[in-house]
Amino acid sequence: MDTTLMLSGLVVGLIFGFVLQRGRFCMNSAFRDIIVMKEYTLLKAVALAIIVQMIGFHLMATMGYIQLNPKPLYWGAMIFGGFIFGIGMVLAAGCASGTTYRVGEGMMGSFVALLGLMIGGLITSGGALAWLDSDLKSGTFKVITTGDLGVDPGPLLKEGNTSLTLANVFGLDPWIFVVIIAIVILAVLIWKRGGEETKLEGTLYEKVLKMGWNWWVTGIAIGIVGIIAFLAFKSYALGISGGWFGFLNALIFGDPEKLNWFTFLVIGVVVGAAIAAVIAGEFKLRAPDAKRLLQQFIGGLIMGIGAVIGTACNIGHILSGIPQLALSSILGGAFIILGCWVTAYIMFMRG
Amino acid sequence: MSSKEKPTEVLDVRGEVCPYPDVKTQKKLKGMKSGEILEVLIDYPLSAERIPRSIEKQGHKVLKVEKKGTSEWSILIKIK
């Protein structure tokens, strides 16, 4: 890997980590809180980040700065991998990005979950569970491409990418979907505004560096970081799990070639979150009891397995894939949310 | 702190992970009587901001959120 690319991953990661910590941006909380606490604050941030990126990606692609690179539609793998990823993130008490930024806050439970995630990923990509991954991507479950449906991939996709998107499956201009989705989500956000804001009182310095950000600040900031990531890396926008898999792979095999752009990104996220937490007076080494640590480790392990089978974590699918209108990410994302809800219901809402 | 704000009960959820601080606070509130005061000791930033928000929506009164130290807060809640 060339140094410029490594450095760009690190810098984007630093900013991403800072924003994640200040915005307390965690998709596990975002989706789980809807059903467990009727809380919509983080969900609003996620929705806003998605539309900022959707508009940004399509604008950059139309102007020729990037080419969209949606993931292939392995439908069986997206359903299964997404669903168990959703189960895992509730047990781990954080999604891939939430877990990563909380390591930077000094939360040992998240560190343990991260170890689980890396191990889970490795045994699925090349170890004991590799059979499951390949079974779920072949035969009945083989990939569905634009060629299978006899449609054109469309003008904005990377050369040779035959993944299905909302736009190319109908043979329509992607901007039709971008505009409609953006208007609908913005309308809902404006209609349902109020009530979720944290009442912030203080100087600008305190608002930015000492207190948690309001959801709309977080949403816009995450969206912009995603656009910067796509411009920097060119092949994709943000992702978390793949970076950690590369990290453990490089460590085990002593091979720096196994490090990838996302590895530098996630290292940047931990450091960026740690800087934000130290400034805010929120950095503290802490650990829950042993039972909870074990629960978080198992959760991480399941997330790792799910991320490899489903080909991405919540960030790769929901934050980066859905804005590219990828059917794979829409399906994977939907099942991540479903897995999260079923598990949250069983763990927190019965009795 | 005036005597009026003296907590009836204290709930220590320091060290707990998402969303246990919220879930345990809710459970504790259900077992308390109107007018009583609960103090929640917490070290998880997300919940320290989310608990006051959700508590107020339910009609309880958040008397005070005080930052006690590095990633440590005390939340005083008066039961409705």
C-alpha cells in the first residue's frame, strides 16, 4: 500500500472517530432505541447521514470524481449475515462503529467485543466457518447481477461492476431515486422535529468539545466524512469491520500486505475518539462485570461472522451502501435491523 | 443540596454498558413512589444524555444533572 493512501485512511479515521464520539453515533442504539425506549434521536442522525451521502456520492459520481461501487447481491448471505450481525451488535452493546469509537473512550467491554469481531471474521473468511460463507454464496444463493436480469448497470457505476441498484434494476436515472428519497426523509425529519434535542447551554467551544452534539449536527458531519472517505479511497466510502479483519490478519501472519485502507481508518477512529473523549473529560478506563464482558465478546464474535457472510457491517451497508442505492446493502441493512429488534425484544422488553 | 433534594434511593450503574443504565433506571423508577427522588450514578456518556431526555418525556422531573468527574455524572430524578 502506498503511503499517501495509508495516511489518507488515518486522517479520515481521525475525523470519523472524533465525530462518532462527539455525536455518540451508534447504529445499535439508533435501531434498538426505537423499540426499547421510543427514542428516535440517533435514528434521525443516521437518516440524515444517509441522505447527505446519497446526494454527495451521486453528485461526485455525476461530476466524474468517483465511480459508485455497490456490493454484489448475494441475497442468501445478506439475509443470514445481516440478521446475525444484528443479533451480535445488541449482545456486544454496540455496532461495529459504536464498538470501535468506545474503545477510544476506554471501555474495556467494547475492546473485548472488538477482539470477538476480529476472531469471528477470521474464522469465517478463512477458517472453521469458511464453508458456511461459501455455501451461502453459491448454488441457490449465488449472486444476482445486472446480467442475470438483462439490465444495464448504468452510467455511474465503476467499470465492470454488475451489482444491482434501485436505479439500474428499473432502468431509471439514479437521480430520480436520490431526489425522491431525500425529499421524503427530509420531510419526515422536519415534520417530526423537536423533542429530541439536547438542550445545550454554553459557549461554542463547550458545545463542540464538551457536550454531545445534536442529532442534525452529527448526521451532517457523518455524511460529510463519508463523502470525504469516498473521494480519498476511491473504491468505496466508509467501512469498519474489514479494517479490523485486515489488522488481525496482518498481526497473525506478520504480513503488512494484509493491512488495507480500512485498517488505517479504524486505527484513526480509535485515536480520534480518544482525543475527543480526553478533551471532553470522558476518557476513562472502565469494565463491566465478567458476565457482561463474556456477553460482549460473544456478541462481537457473532458480528464478525455476520459481517464476513453479509460482506459488510452496519457501516459498509447502511452508511455507505444504501446511499449508493445498492440492493445488497438495502437487504443486508434491513436484516441487520431485524436481527437487532428481535434480540432487543428478547433481552430488554419481555417481562 | 437542600434537604428537599436528598435522594430517597441511589442507583449505581457505573461500568454498565449500553443500554443497561437506561433499562435499570427505568426498572428502579417503576418501584418508587411519587415524590421520591432517585439519584443515578453513571459513567456512560450516551446514557447520561439519553436518560434525562427519556425521563422527562415520561413526565418525571430531572432535578439536576451534575458532572462529578471524568466521565462521571449524577442524575437526580423526582418521581411523578
